[in-house]
Amino acid sequence: MSRIDAVLEAARSRLDRLPAAEVPAALQRGAILVDIRPAAQRAAEGEVPAALVIERNVLEWRCDPTSDARIPQAVDDDVEWVVLCSEGYTSSLAAAALQDLGLHRATDVIGGYHALTLAQTSLSVT
């Protein structure tokens, strides 16, 4: 096993990952869906109107409620952050990084954007 595969496995062992079909229910209960894909990838694959776009390179600063660069939604450690990338790899690492900050409800979407488009959820994916 490669080192990055071991890191990914360790990250995922801490997460309560969401199947794509469960994302709408998560949003209904107040979770915040965060799309961390870069602009070029969103342009090529499509957008998720229900998602808040925060590119990966600034995620921790925007979601940390103690950061001067936080977004208004980053009110405390109990926010349920649901991180979305293209296929569900980078999002697992990102969600684990948010947990490392104390954001204990952070997780990601199994299969990422691709799974979300296949799940035919009530989210509009364009």
C-alpha cells in the first residue's frame, strides 16, 4: 500500500461518510455542502447550486470558527460540513483536516460529484 493510500484509509476511518443519496437529507437538517473542486474542474464537470464553493487551498481558514478569514457559516465546532470533490478522495482528506481543527461533524460524500450526479437526488446538478 502506498503512503497516500494509508493516509486516505486513516482519514476515512474517522469519518461518517455520506452516500450521495443522503446529501439532500443532510442539507435539510442544516448541513453545509462544500464543493472544494477547482474552478476548471467545476466548469468541466458541472456545478452544484446547493453547494458553497470553497476551493481546497483555503478550506481550513474559511471553516475554522476561530479564524479571522472564516465565512459566516463557520459559527462553531458543531457545524456539519459535508465536503464534496470530484470522486471522493480529496474530500476525505479535507474532511479529516477539518476534524483535526475540532470540527467534529465534518465528513464527505462517497464518490463525490460523480456519485451525486448518478444518485439523481433532489439537488440540481448542472
